[in-house]
Amino acid sequence: MWRVADEAGTLGIAGQGKCRDLATRRRWLAGSTNNFGLIETMSESKPRLALDMYVLAQGVRTGIYRVCDEVFPLLTASGRFDTRLFYRDGDEERAADYVDASRLDGPCHQAPDHRPSDDADILLSPFGVAPTAWLADHRVLQAHIIYDLIGVNRPEYFSEVAAAEVRAIIDSLDEHTVIFAISECTKRDLLAARPDLSPRQVTAIPLAAGAAFRPCDDEAKKVAVRARYGIPAGVPYLLSLATLEIRKNLEHVVDAFVRHLEADEASELHLVLSGMSGWKLERVNEALAAAGKWRHRIVLTGFVDDEDLSALYSDAMCFAYLSRYEGFGLPPLEAMACGTPVICSDNSSLPEVVGDAGLMFDADDVAGVADAIGQIARSDAYRRELAQAGLQRARLFSWARCADIISDTLIQAHERHVERPSNRRRHVLAPGALATRYARPDGIVQANIVDYRNGSHGPHFRRFDALPATAAKGTWPLWIDALPPSKATARTEGGLRTRGLVKSGTEDAPLVSYITVVRNNSRTLARTIESVQAQTYANVEHIVLDGASTDDTMDVVLRYADKLDYYASEPDKGLYDAVNKAIPLARGQLICVLNSDDWLEPDAAEIVVRRMGDGASAAMLFTGALVQVDDEVRDWAPAFVHPGSYFTCANDCHNGIYATRGAYEKSGPYDTSYKIAADFKWIMTCMEAAVTFIYTREATVNYSLGGTSSDARGHSMECMRVVAERFPLLSPTDVAGLYHCFYLFAGVPDLRCFPTNRTEFLRDLFARHVSDADFMQALGWVSMDTLQHPADMSPAATAPRNAPGARQLMKIALKDVLRRNPTAFALAKRLHATVRR
């Protein structure tokens, strides 16, 4: 049980954030061409921000505690959120004590026993995995602060319990979580550990030293602090402040200090090691024992109270911090803010913090550190120079700036979140569990029928018989920059290419080509064109082929003539004939066919370039789509494609597929004898040609239902034709029976050959064609993909169809399946209406 303290912010101005608001989406759904893109918008009401008090309630004053103690009051005082404080069972008294003593103010009371989204719109977790009820409520926007990945990358520095907690936190993040990383280094480490996450969802929030950290000129205070912590009066000292644990590499600080004294025995320098004891102290203890005659010069103060830190820093001759790994490294920044020269290791995030204002060394360079200590000890001028550089560097960091970045990011993310599709779900398996259960020996997690990570590659499937030649080698695609001259028909053409402005791509910045074929669709074409123009990734091109429209479509094209890379208008023989003409015009390394009534998400090309960065030369990326069904926006995640997809029609959005040139060279052209399902046949042809399939749930396109794809019966007939052509051994009755067994639209009227007993039908089919390896492979995959073992079904689910309540249960189950497939859901509704008429 979590508890809540309500607090209405009263200071500051309500924030503005850039997002595509609901009004803009509605205009685009209606085909409006006005005001494309990211617009300034003011929320009508403040988002309800729940601050997880877990860390502050524990009261352990680590760096994580410091972050919460500084940032939470600034967020509550900003006036941009309706803030409430959540804490967990057993933390009531400790949380109340903190609230009473801090700048956080508000009565604490028990949260109502209902859904978390009834209490909050956003949950900001500073540490620890959020409660399951919060993670499961998709209406709550999850936000999490990540400090480092030491427990993942260097588990030897953590206890197993602590490392497991860090792994659990990293594993709890999904593609919708707003993530704050306390340094660019931590952001890089996180994306390396979780490549399925997007860089755009991770925001770096540089920390700060805080107002209390400044040069202390109060000599009486310095004397008192020395006395309190056992530091001899009147002697210079080298300070190192950190938890005394193996990662902090304090043994090398001790070694460098001893080496300095042995080089200059007249030195009066002492070493002060401050901080509470941590994990694995053996090396520190060994170094202390080896200090020999200099051991009495080393002072261990234990934990130092916050109010004493500025005096402790300011009174030190210099500060040494040789940690082997830091998510940020607050102590060096605090030292610089107090005017204390810093000697620091040059790994992880520390260069981001110290910059050129300190002396940086390899963590094992004891000799170099000892020499630096000597330089500072011998020269007051050098010490003052370093102190001044540190002060200037520290001024670049601010808790207010940190809180502003968090506020701005949460406001913008929340405005996007309110448009979140209603059917989005968390992964079947968390990424860590996927890696544990399904990773190959090389660590790569392949896409599979259970689940996949964003960016997962699918396996190649062996075709047992000979792959038919889909096109004579060298005839398609012949890559060209303009349509060849034609005397048969009149043609209008233009665009940047016709003026000599030809784009190209590089390995680091590939060109993304968008192909749009259109005929008589002036209503929404502008929206499609503008969505390409508005891409956050710069290197894109757009080719538009018009099929000799008789409405105002070409007027729209000409309106964008100076932005389109190439356009032409001439008669064609249908949709896929036009696509086959358009594909060879693409100069990009990545090619997408974008319908004239669909439009891109602003970061579509950026997502694609990231996910395809290490793709094979012949590869296809399947991305997510957003679909408007009635008044709801639904998420359409790519279906994993396997040989059995022949019998389910590969539930993937063609407009969300990006193919390389090599993929088209392997697949050949679209089969123009199909009017609706040529894209389905092309996908399966690519699979059998060993094109590498890559998957991501990230939405790149907004897909509009309607057009030829809404002809459910025609679509079904063509899908069955694909099966019949691929497996000629099957009779028409066999093909229709497979359709009724596995395809989502099996209820289409006027389709005959419905098996009276599907189990017996499939067993008979298996027995008759067991010698055909390709068919056995396809049947095996689709059977496993759709398997529901009777022993795992409830009695209600296995009851006869005419049992009381069974029909309603079946409708609910079918609706649940269809909701995960938006196009199927919409078509099923149309079919239902047709049957009722």
C-alpha cells in the first residue's frame, strides 16, 4: 500500500511544452493541412505528479538522497504540477519526519484503494522498482531517475543484493518510460545495456553542488570542524570524501599520499578520508597497514554532517577522487564549488563534471597523482589558479537548471502521453528476462513468437524447395533518378532532382527515401507530404508519383514542388504497378512506401536510422503504427513473421516497413496481379529470400483505415490465393480450411469450406502432406504461434458452444485478440455490421 500527501503548488508559472496536441491530431485525422507539427500548448490543468518518497524516507544520506532532497522541493514549488508525495508501507513515521523538517509541506493520508491513475498522472521514481499496480496502470506516465549502471557493468563492485536491485530497476523500464540519466555517461551506459530503448526517451540531468557548497572564510568554523573530526590543527591536508568501498579506489589515494611523503619527508601534509564504511574494505585496510610510519598522518573521520562539508572542503589543500566508476561524481563538484583544487580520475562521467578545471589521471596512475599533490603543495599560485578554475566550472551546474529540465521533460511527455493508444501493453517479458531466456550464445536476443526487444533481429528460415525467380536478374529494380522518357503518354514531372539537387547518404547518415503513389486524393496528400518535411532526421527524400489524377491532387503536388525531390504524373496500371515504378527512383539506403492518406510521426526516420544502423545489406525494419478506430487511437505493433504467417496474413503495417536496396534486389517487384494483398506476398517473398527482419514497437506512422484494404472479402480471397500459389499441393478446400483455422477474418460472409471440426481437419492435413518439408514447417510454426492447450483453458472456455454464457465468453476472448490487432478489429466491426444487415 502506498500513501499520499496532496500538495498544490502555488509558486511559478504554468509551463509550456512542445507536443502534438489532441486538436492537431484531430485536424490531421480529418485531413487538415494546417499547422503541421509540434505546436506550443498550455495544459488546461496541471498534471498530478506523484513523487516517490522511498529514498527520502530511508534517510541514508547518499548521493541519491541528495538528488531527491534538492530536486523534489523545487518541483513542488515550481507551480507546474499538482504534486503529491507517495511513500510505502512502514515508512510513515520516517517520511513524516522528513516532511516536517524539509521544504516539502502537506498533510499525509492514505491513498484511496483504487487505480493509481485515479490519484496521479505521473509517477517520478528516484530509485527502486515502482509497485506493480503502478507499472500495470498504463494511464500513469512512468518516470525514473537512473544514476549509474555499476551493478550491471561492474557487479564486482556491488553485493549481489545491491546488484540485483540495480538490474531490476533497469529491467523495469519500457519504451514509454521517461528516463532521466544524471550524466551523458550514464545515458550511454543505459542505452548500451538496453539498446531497445530510444535515446529520445533518455534525458541527461546534470546535478549540482547546492547553495551550501561555497568557499568558507569562517576560520572559527574550520577550527571547530577539525576538532570535531580529529584533524590536527594547523597542518595542511589532502581530502578524499567518499563511501569507503572498493569502487572508490581509496587504496590508490593512500598509496599516492605515501609516495608524496616519501619524496618529500619534510612535508607536513595529512590525508583525511571521510565517509561511511561500505563494501569490501580489504584493499583500503591493506593500504593503511602498508603506510607504515606515515599511518599516523591518515585520519578517518567517518560520516561528515552536511553542515560541516563546506568548511571541510574549503580548509583542504586539495581534493583527491580516484574512483573507478561514477554515474556523476558529486564530491569533485562540491570541492570545486568550495574553491578546492581537484585531482580526479579520468573515467566514466568524471570528465563531464571536472572538465579542464582539475587535474585528471588514470585511476591506477599513483605516480602521476603523487606528483600532482607535490605540485600543489609547493606552489600557492598554482593552487589559486586551480581553485579559480574550479569555482568557474562549478557555476555551470545548478539544481534549479536540473529541476527545470525535469519539469520541461515531464510536461512535454505528459502531453504526448494523453494521446497514448488505449490498447498499449507492457512487454510479455521484461527485456532482462528475454535476454536470460532467449539470448543466443553471442548475447543477441532474436525476435521470436513469444516476444521481442525493440531492435531484435528475426531468424532466417530455410526454404526446402527451390526459390523461384521473382524477376529476371538485372531488370528490376534498375536504380534511376527520373522516369525514362515515354512517347506513349503525356507526363508532368519536376522536383529538386530536375534542378540538379540530388541527395545521397553515407554510412553514418544514410538517406531515407519515402515513396508515395497517389491518384485522386487531394484531401490528405498535403498532410503526408508535410509529415515527411517535418522529420527530425535531416537526410530524407520524398518521391511522389501521381496516376494521372482527375481531381486537384496535382495542385497539391505543385504546391510542394520546391520541397519534393521528384514528382511525376502519368497513367499507371494500378497501385502496385505505380509502386514498382517508384521504388527504382529511390536513392536512399532505406526505403518506405508511404500511402497518401497516412502520415509519419516526426521522429520516424530518426527511429529507423537508429534501429537499422547495424542491419544487414538486405534487411527490412518492421515498425509500429498508430491507427484510429472510431474515437480511439490504437497501437499496432509489428507481428513476428515466420513461415506460418502465410496462414495469418502477416499482421504488419506495410507503411511501417523500411527496406534496404538489397532487400528489393532479393525480393523482386510487387506482384501486380494482386490488387490488395501484394504487400503481404512481398513480405513473405522477402522472408523466403533470407532478407533479415528487424522489429521495433516504436510507432513511426499513422495508418488510416479504408481504401482497398477495407474490402475484407477481397482481401481474404487474395490472401488465400497467396497460400495456394506458395503451396500448390493444397486443394482449394485445404486452403479455405487453413484460412478458417488461423486467419482473424474467418467470419467473412460467403466464404465456403468451413471445417466442421478444425482439429480433425488439421490432423488430416498434416497426415496427407507430411512429406512436404516447407508445408510442415509453415504448419508447425502457425500451430505453435496460435496454440492454446486444452489443459490450460478454464472450464468455461472448454464448455460446448451452446452452454450458458459460453458465447459471451468467446466474444470477449475474440474481442481481446482483435483489440491487439487494430486493423482486424476495425474490419471485424464492418463484417459484423454487414452480417446484421
